[in-house]
Amino acid sequence: MLQVGDFRLHMINESVIKVDPGGAFGLVPRVLWSPLMPPDENHLVSMIHNCLLVQIGDHNILVDTGHGDKLTDKQKNFMQLQRPNGNMTDALARLNLTPEDIHLVIDTHLHGDHAGGNTRYDEAGKVVATFPNAEYVVQRREYEDAMYPNERTRATYFPINYQPLYESGQMRLLEGDTEIFSGITGHVTRGHTPAHMSIRFESQGQQALFVCDLASYAIHFERLGWMTGYDVEPLETLETKRHWQQWALETDALLIFCHDPQRAVGHYVMGKEGKASVVALDEPFV
């Protein structure tokens, strides 16, 4: 568990997949990224999918929901999806919680690997909220982009993960940077998508940032020119990272990365030679 003031943050590794490095590293040459993230025998690299269970007082808040349990066998096989720690329900059970105990779900954005667990199929095959007692929140622009994708984005958005929630009134749409809960602010960190959010926690003088896909791996956060092939606005990603790099140095905030199998949690620290890097902490996965 990570403690940030009054917030108790539990890392949940929802799944692990294999991806083509062209997605993970975009235009970065193989000779540069491969020593840092060695590919397997099929020339693929690993991506984990971390979600965050946040507890404060009697409130249980979930940031992102992962792939969820609606994927077909074909989809899971294509991604080589594995769940070494079980699914989201298993992780919650280890904390003596059920999906019914979640009060708030914060969707950083609506790509399938982050919002797929928003909904599930019930016994009759109907799509229902995975967390029936929760309010779901996401940026209005993100919801609109997800409902009307273009040829570049349509393979990553699946309305089954969010449209039923909005139509039932269970999903609230945010307008820009918003304090979603006392001490929890959703900041629009543009680049991966135009309305992608990173989630900032502040309590008792301590801060943390769920970076999410502003920087999928810690190395993406360290190097402004490195971004994924998935980013729809890569130059916006670069400038957004520049801002949050400076913030991380000034605040010594805890940084939480959603896809990095090596450095999931750390601090952005200036080294003796004037070069900053993410210094990893042990990952306290549930």
C-alpha cells in the first residue's frame, strides 16, 4: 500500500499483455529502446495494466478499470493477455471488498484497456455496470471523441464500455480540470488523447500523480521526445510532459505509471550530473 497523507493507494495489476514495440515506442529507434525494455523472442514487449484503488475514510474510489471481462478468446489470444494476480474482482476480494463497495470510478480516458472493466455481462447477457453503486466520471470531450471516433481512433474505443453508463445517468461528464473528490483532481493532460486525464492526489502536504498514458513507461516521462505510437497528438504530449516534469521536481510527488513492468512507482529526481530520472520504489501490488 502507498500512503499519501490520508489517502491509502492500492496498486492493482489488472492484466499483462504483449504489444508491438512500434506501438509502445513509436518513432524511437530500436537501438535506443531495446536495451531498456528487451523484447521477447517474438519481438514484442510487455505492458502491464495498473489500476488504482483509493481509500479515504469510508470511501472506495477506483481509478481506471482495465480490460475487464468482456473480451473474446480471440482478443485475449491476440494480446497474449494474462492475469497472474487474477481479475479486478479477485484484487478487490484481497482487500475484503466487492464491486458493490466502490463509490466512485474515475476514467482517465475511454480506451479499451482502461475502461473495459466499466461494464460486464450479467447472467442474461445484458451489459450492466460492473460497479453498480458507483458514480463514473470522465471528461466530456473524451466521451464525445469516444462516441464519434475517426479512422485513427475507432479501434481503441468501444461504446459498450461507457455508453450504457451515460445513458442510465450513472456517468458524469467533466469540463476540464476538476476536483472530483476532496484532494483528488483530474487534470487534462493532453496528447495521448485530447482530453486524457492524469489524477493528482494531495493530502497533508504530500502529493501523488497517477500519470496514466501521459507517459506509459517511466522512460517516456524522463525523455520528452519519447512517446508511444498510440498518442494522437504527440507534440501535445511532449509539451504536457514538460510541464509535469517540472511539477514533479518541485513537489517530489509520487508518480504512478500504468503500463511499466519495471518501474510502476517512483519519484522524479535530479541526479548529480544535472539529469533527472525516475527512481523506482517497490511496487506494493494488491
